Amino acid sequence: MSWRKIPMKFSGTCIICNEKIEINEIGLWAKGLGVKHEKCAQINELQCSVCGGPAGCLHCEFQETCDIPNVSQLCICKKCSEEKDAFSSYQKSTNKKFPILNS
């Protein structure tokens, strides 16, 4: 999935900082994920292993102590973690992406 740099035709809300992105402002868009500010794209954030969206690093309870480049890249976002059978979804997604872990 790739982020495309576009001038906003409609106002939107950044999926990282939840602030408004105005019409004609440059934003980064990805189908199915939404839009984010260019400045927010510079923030190092993990992807959710289940849905592929942002894992929510900026709002994570471990933000103060997490060393993103050195932690597991197999994180899960709050929305997915609160779903019914979250662990099962996490296992299936992880096994699909990393079949070697399934051995």
C-alpha cells in the first residue's frame, strides 16, 4: 500500500493527529486508510498487524518507553485489539504475513 501526495479536494481529518486538513492543502492519501498531513508522515509509527492501519503509537500507553526501531513490528491497534476474537485475528494475520513463525 502506498501513500499518494495530493492536494485535498475536500477537507478531511488526519488519521495521525486527528486535526483537520483543509481544502487545497497537500495531504497524503491511501485507499482504505484515509489521509494524513505531510508533517505527520514524518512521525515513526508502526502498522497494525491485523488491519494494516496505524497502530496508534502517538496514543499508546507505552509511548514514553517504547523504542520503535527496536521493538517488534507485530503491533496491533486499539480498534483491532478490542474486537471479538482479537487474538485469533492477530494470530491469523501474523501467520499469513510470516509463515516461518508458524513452523
